[in-house]
Amino acid sequence: MPPGMPLRPRLAVTLGDPCGVGPEIIVKALAKLKDNSEALPLVIGDRLAVQRAIDLVGAPLRIQTVEDPSEAPAFSEEGTLYVKTPSSLGLDDIDYGRPTPTACHSIVQSIRIAVSWAMEGKIDAMVTCPIHKANLHLNGFAFPGHTEFLQELTHTPHVVMMLAGPRLRVALATIHHALAHVPRLLTPETLRQTIEITAHALHRDFGLSVPRLAVAALNPHAGEAGRFGNEENDIIEPVIRSFSDSFCRVSGPYSPDTLFHRAYEGEFDAVIAMYHDQGLIPVKLVHFYDAVNVTLGLPIVRTSVDHGTAYDIAGTGKAQPHSLLAAIQLAATIAQNRRNLPGRP
């Protein structure tokens, strides 16, 4: 590395499902990074799937296999893609849209390796490409998605899923649950933890001195004084009031039909949504190609694309890498912000 050049964050990028668009978006994204000026990515996933993607898009990249992050130089050669392969897969295992049980086990192992590297301090952050949850579930994966799996691997009591775009950030009080179950899952403790974790992440990871959080209501018109539900009066408002003396500014509950527009216009730094689709629909409407999934509350940095495996376009060359590029850039920014915290060496 040239003298005086700041140390770039080292990132592990998991391939996700090799039968989806993960390999293609990785190849396209890392080809755009060129000299790795923002971060030093290492791919964890099947080499054959990565090479197939390189050939598909004609990317000027060559693969160098590594077993450990220490084998990749601090300032890598342009055009070199460092790949850690957890297991050897054949062409039958990575047929587009049809991962075999062996491929599914390799996907899970890639995530385990990335978490292990992050917990051991070998990398500064992990970035994940999409997995196909239904196929993984058929092959023994017991978690609703990445978020819950990472929570288990890191022994974290409470995590928060945030979707972050250039102008709209949304954190979820509940994540992958049936809509009918949300009211009983929305407890004062859950909501309070969600707000606390989000506020601390905005301060530490996003560099906001006094984060402004807006809390969405659960019911239409914020419950209309109890006419459409009591969750606002009984749960949400008391929790908001408990943050009156906090380092962050928490307000609400606001009717969701206008709140997201206000946040998009810059009135708030983040919105706390009560359930999955309440928060993700507006984010994906305005930031479909560049939103990033961030897991808050973990002892490690993890970002992800905000889309799925897209089996329908896998292998066509049509996949867009914008969300992955944004996830890499945000992971690097968060890692750098954590390095710069007062008291850090």
C-alpha cells in the first residue's frame, strides 16, 4: 500500500445462492470498484459460479483463491477477485433456479465463515447477497432469513432490520411475521429496544449527533383516538414519551400514509415502522435499485442487498448491481466510522 494511504476496510461478500443473480451482481459490482479505492472485498462462495458469471458478462476479472483474509494483500491488484470457496460444487449443483441440497449447505457455510471472520476481527464487515429462503428451508435451514441466522450466530439478544436509501431509512419493530401476529408481538419492550438500537446505530454508524426518529402508527389514522385500535395509546405513545430526555429525538406515532413522505423530504433521519411491508413498500418504491439492508445491534457490521435471488433473470446478464454497490459502500462507511470512534486505537 502506498505510504500515507488510509487502511481500507476489508469486507467479506457472501455469494448467496449460486443459482440466482448473486454471482452476476458480485462480478459487475466488483468490476466497477476497479482499484478497490473504497474497500477490499473478498468473496465467499463457489468459484465455478463466480467464473460462470465472469464469462457471462465479460468482466475483466481473474479469480485468485484464498483460504483466509490474510492471504489477500492490503492493496490488491486491479482485476483480481479473491474468492474463498467453502465447498466444491459441480455444474449440476448450480443450475439456474435449482440449487441442490449440496449447494444449499454451501450457502449456509459461506455465511458461517463470514460471521466467524468478522467475530475474529479478520474482516471489518460482511456484505451478503440474496438467499432463497424456501429452498434453504427445504434443506434444513431453520431460520426465517439472514437476520435471524446472524442473530443466532453472534448470540445477540435483539437485532433490528433497517432498509437505508439515500433519502429514506426505515427500521422495523417486527420483521418476518404474519400480519395477524404483529399486534401481539408489538410490546413496549420490543419497541423500546428497536428505537434504542436504531438511535445508537444512527449516531455511531451513520455519524448523526442527535438522530431524529419518527415512529409510525400501527393502525390507520394513528388509531383515531382508539376508534381503530388501542396500540397507539397503550403501547406506542408511552414508549415514545420515555425517550423525552434521551440523546435522540423521538416523535409520533404518525399516520403512515403521510409519514414516509415527510421522512423522504428530510424531516426525520429514520422511521420506525411497525411491520415488514409497512416499512419496505415505501423504501422499495423510491430506492428500488439502491437501498441497503442493514442489520443493527450486531457486534459485527453487516449490510445486504435489498432484493431476492431473481431466479427469473438469473443467467440472462440483466441483473443490476446497484444495491450491492450501495451495500459495499455503506459497509465500508460504517466500518470506517467505528474505527474513528473516540477511544479506538
